[in-house]
Amino acid sequence: MPRRATKIVATLGPASSDPALLEAMIRAGVNVVRLNFSHGKAQDHVDRARLVREASQRAGREVAIMADLQGPKIRVGKFAEGKVMLTPGEPFVLDASRTEPGDLQGVGLDYKELPRDVKAGDVLLLNDGLIVLTVNAVKGEQVHTTVKLGGELSNNKGINKQGGGLTAPALTAKDMDDIKTAMSLRADYVAVSFPKNATDMEMARQLCNVAGAEYGHKPGLIAKIERAEAIPHLEAILKASDGIMVARGDLAVEVGNAAVPALQKRMIKLAKIHDKVAITATQMMESMITNPVPTRAEVSDVANAVLDGTDAVMLSAETAAGKYPLETVEEMAKICEAAESAEDVQLDADFRGQTFSRIDQSIAMGALFTAHHLGAKAIVAMTESGSTALWMSRHRVHIPIYALTTKLTSQRKMALYRNVRPLLMDTSADRDTALAEAETHLKNRGIVSTGDVYAITCGEPMGSPGGTNMLKICKVA
């Protein structure tokens, strides 16, 4: 098993849909496979999910599947020629009532609410901020602008408003249908695009739970932080989610590139405080879409996210449509391992001034602390829901955490947790037998051998969620 603690999320697409290649990518270190619901039909996602499950079985490693919802389409319409070249200083009209294809004078809108969301003086950023328009006036359904920063504008490019403020709801009718598809393929996580507040996440959870009921399935929810409006509500959004994604593309367009690195650090830190997971995404290895090696800046970017304490780093177009999907995963895994070896472990400082009111949480922290000071070979959590392993994974420790669970859904969900290696194991209802079975399981996998010390947590009675109440330090005979 890899020694790497940081997890890798890879997006599945045309470049990575070959079964043998996908299996190789999982062996190389992919822990979570992202299905991007912005592309393809429902059946495509069902087929791809099956492909992932089969490849992970062949590789002998369970991976999580994350369904990433498209969210609102805040985009321009299409052009007669497919694209236009905008010149600075020229007028350009965004027209919600326009039905004919666009030209140099203006274009229609997929997002019909735009005229009500903007006023004179607002700045609009198109195509990830490469095109900048200043709003002069709103006349009925038309937004009259002047091109401030020109360039090529092609079909269906995204629109952001500087500083945020577009009213589009986070969940569209398409997203609601896609949630049903995601539940039918038992996606372990659902990522929600453009949530503005906790209510958006609560609604998504309700929809997932209703759609998942017939399959007896409840996914983890990831809030993609990509709107300026989400920043003041970060804590509330975190509490309503199981994790966040630092979606640096749209976020940078709305708040400015320079603000993003500090926000990334703040978000990862907040996620840890609230016992949630954090994924760092967007352009991490962008140059590897076309090049076999990353740039030095990309290496630094990935390493910095690891040193910030992110649970996972994510690949988008690099694995979905790039020329080197496997090489990108291999390079990313190497960078993560190198960065982790340079990390400081400050467990004593982490626990100073902290109080734990829950027995299970206190046991989890006790296991970390004791294992760290004893120089244990492994920390083992026997867990039904995975929460003990999640709590342990919020703190930096250079000892691998093995989570033994009887539930396949818990095993897959834990694939995203930093430094957690989830293993499936049938455990006996009797505590002593279960502990002996756990040690045999670890020995058979070469995780521990004679003379090794490890810490193990479990609950009595066995198998009841939230019941972790025992910590045992064992030496392998």
C-alpha cells in the first residue's frame, strides 16, 4: 500500500475511459474518480461508474466515486461563426431576448436573469476572466457593455460578475435529475456547484437522501467554493456539508487571482477545525494536458496544498482529456510524497487547550497521541461509519491510519480522508476475537510484523456506530 497520505482525485473523460488505462491509474495512486456531470448523458455516467468499479476490483483497491453536478449555466449563447474577436473600446450587447446566433455586435444568453443581476458600472468577466466587459446600461433584456479587455469569445463561455452577485440557484432541474442518476450508481460523494449558503447544501442533502432511499444509500456532500458570496458563509456551508472543494477557477475570477492562495489556506484550516474534508482543485497540473512533465510552478502548487493540509488534490482536464493521464497521476503522487516527508508534526500543540466532550472523539485523539509518542508502526481504527478515522485524519501524524470496516460504503467514503487506508474486514461480534482477527489481517497484508507496536481503537458492544470507547496498545508476538 502507498505511504502517501494525500489523496488524488482524477476526472474520468475520453482520455481515461480505456479499462486497462483506468486500472493503471488506480494502481498509480487515484483514490477518487470524479464523474463530471457537465458532460455526457445519464447512461454515460452509469457506464463509467461500472467501468470504475470493475477497474478498482482488478487493481485490488476500492476507490470512491464523486458525482460533480453542473450547477447553473451562467453562459453566453452561440455565435454564427462559432466565435468572435472582441476589440477593447468597442460596444458589445448581451441580450437575453436574442434568439439568432451572435456576432461582433452582441450575443444571446443561456442565463436569462443577467439583465436583472447587473447595473451600470458593474464589471463582467467572461471565459474565466480572459474577456472583461464594463456595463454601461441595462435596457429591458439587453445589457449594453464596452469591451475593456478583448480577445476571442466563443460559444457558451461562462460569465462571472466581479465581486459576485449573480442570483442563479445552486441546484437546477438538470442537477435534480443528475442526483437521481448519481444515487442509482451509488456515488460515494456528490459535489454541489456554486452554493451560496448552507441552505443550498441542505437542499442538496435532502434531494440526495430522497433519491438514495430506494437504494439505501446516503452520499457525502462536497460544497464547491467558487462564488464570492460563499466566502462570508464558509463556516455555515462547512457545517452543512461533509467537505469543501477549493474550486480556484471561478473563485479567482470573482474575487481576483491574488486573493485565492490565502483563501485556500483559510478554507483548508477551517475544514480541519470542523472535522470536514478539503479538496484542492483547478489547474494543478494544467501543463500536463499537453506536456509529459509539469512546470516547476505546478510542482510548488501541489506541494503547497499538501503542506496546507489538504485531504486531496484534484485533476480535471489533465486526466479527462489530456495526452498523459497516467503520467500526470504518477507525477502528482511523487510530489505529494516528497512534500509530506517535509511536514512538521505538532500533535502536542494541536491538542493544547482542546477539550473533547465525546468519548469516541477522546479515544481517537488518545490513539494518535500515544502512537506518536511510542513511535508505533500503525494506528488501527475499527469503525462502522468511519468517523473515528475521520477525526484521526484531521491531525498530522507520520503514522498510517488503517480503518477496518465491515461496510463497503464506509470503506469507499474513507478513500478521500487524508492518511487513512480503509480496509474491508468481516469482524466477529466478540471483542477479543475481533481484535485477534484485526491483527491477523494486518500481518497478512505485511502492515505489521513481530515486535511492532500498534494502537487499535474499537467499541463495545461491537458494530454499533458511534460506540468507539476502547484504546489498546498491542505488540505483535
